[in-house]
Amino acid sequence: MPSIWTRQPGKAVYTTFFVATTLLRLPWLCAIYLVLSMRPSRHWTFRQSLSRTLFVYFGKYAATVELDPPPALEPGAEKDRFVIIQPARRELYRDILLCDETIKPGAVGAVWHMRPITEPAQHRKGQRVFFHLHGGAYVLGDGRDIGMRFMSFLLLQSCPDSAIFCPEYRLSSAAGGRFPAAMQDAVTAYSFLVHELQIPPQDIVLSGDSAGAHLAIALLRYANANPDLLPEPAAILLWSPWSDMIIEVSIADERPATHVDHVAPELISWTYREFLPRPETGVARSDPYISPVTAAIPTEVPFWVQWGSAEILKPEITKFVEVQRSSQSRVETYESPHAPP
């Protein structure tokens, strides 16, 4: 049930309150974080401590007012690097993608970083293409230049001649964005690469962070279960994957990592309200497409999984790694010391 803060004039009032209180808190935060023992973690710099706290504040604010998502089908500053993809042929969507009759495949926006590939001839054989799905708890975020700056740097640093393709999948904070909307969009965008642009799947690496990693796992699971529809990619990179949506917010919030993780509990509650499938679909939170930790994908695609040692959901990520390794999959891992997601 929406609160008074999610509609006007309540939203404007709460926004004014949030800005004013944050500005008042800022000098105090700057002062205490100059003292090493007062920081959320003694291993963090002043900048890391302040950034984490402000991010948590913003997450609480966004969840309270249920912040409207940005336009997903407008070119913006990305101009000719932005493309709009129409839904693929009807046969591509089956089973889990049709679990909710109110959610239909639609047009998907996407951004290329750095140079766009608009026709098959523009992709060189062997050129790596990262299919990256942004994070944001399924209610925030996008694949635009500002939000992708750091991730683009990481991917291009490891593979300088590569291309990065970021679909603007539907967020559950928008109308018609509940599961399986984002998954439909991921399938549409992946089909665009392999069928329309004819990029060989062995040149494609799936990538995703947080909720985007959750979506990347779902896309790989779908391709693995439907080889007649979609080929599997060469590999998958998972950055702090959200691997379990069974866990209750109250339980996660009791863990010691709460004081260092940068994801506000209110943000996760918002995701659960807006993203999880409607009861009428019969898709439970324990379904592998919702909580991938419950079942391995029987695939030969190699996994690379990264997480921070200070994450609230670290136990669920490591359990996902164990589950996936039980299917004889090759899974490499990297734990960032003292880092939140």
C-alpha cells in the first residue's frame, strides 16, 4: 500500500526533508570520519566511509518515496550509441517468461560502450562483447554513461578492444515491471546480439552486478534450458550476485555486516514488494529463477564470481558458488577484502 510519501505533495515534502537533514548531517559525518575509529570499518578511507553512508541515506530516501525510474527508451546523452530493440519472434518466449499473463515482451533500450555495433559486418571475429546488466535492486539504476563509468573502466581495462552492451531492462519500480519483465527484456536483448547482429556466442560474455548479476544468472539458466532458442555465451561474470530472495529482510538486517553494507534494508523491502512474482503465477520465491542458490545450472559455461567480505549476503553468495560447483561447473571466485558490494 503506497504511503503518503509516494505521491504529491507528500513526495515533495519528504524530498525537502531529506535534502535538509542530509546537508545538516554532512559536516558532522565529515568530522567523525576524520577519526579512524569512528568509521564504519577501520580499513576504509574517509571517502569510502562518507560515500557508503550517503549511499545508504539515498537508498532509504528512494525506497520511502518510491523514486520514479528514468526514461528507458530515450537516447539521452548517449545519442547514436543508444538503440531500441523490438521484441524477438514469439517462439523465443516460453515457460517462465510467460508465467504472468499481464507482463508482455516490449521494446528494450540499450547502450553501447564505447563504439556501437549496428550491423554484423562491424563485429570482428574474436572481438569480445560484454553483455552487462546493471545493478540497482531491480528498482533503481541504468546502463548509461554515468552509472557505467566504473564498470566500463574495469571491463575495458581487462579487454581493451572489447565492446560493452548494456540493456535498459524494465525496472519493477515502473508500471509493468514486475517479474518476469526484466527477464523478458534480457532475452530480447541477448537475442538481438546473437540473431540480428549475428555475434558468435563464443565472443559474448554475460556480466552483471547485484540485481543485474541475478538477471544474468536467470538468462544463462534460460539459455541452458532452451538450447533450441538461444546459444549459451562464452562465460559469465557475476559481481556481488543477488543469489537468494528467500531470506527475509529482518534476518539479513540482524547480521553484523549491516553497519558496513551500503544497501539499505528499506531498498530490499521495496524490491520484494514490486519485483517478486504475483501469487497467481504460482512462481515461488524458492524457484531457481528467483533464488538461483536453490539449484545449479547444468552448464559448461565458466563462472567468475566476485563479492566483498563485508557484504550482508556473503553467506548466500558463497552458498551459490558451492551449489554451482556441485554440478561440476568451473567456478572461479574473488573476495574483495573489507569491501561491501
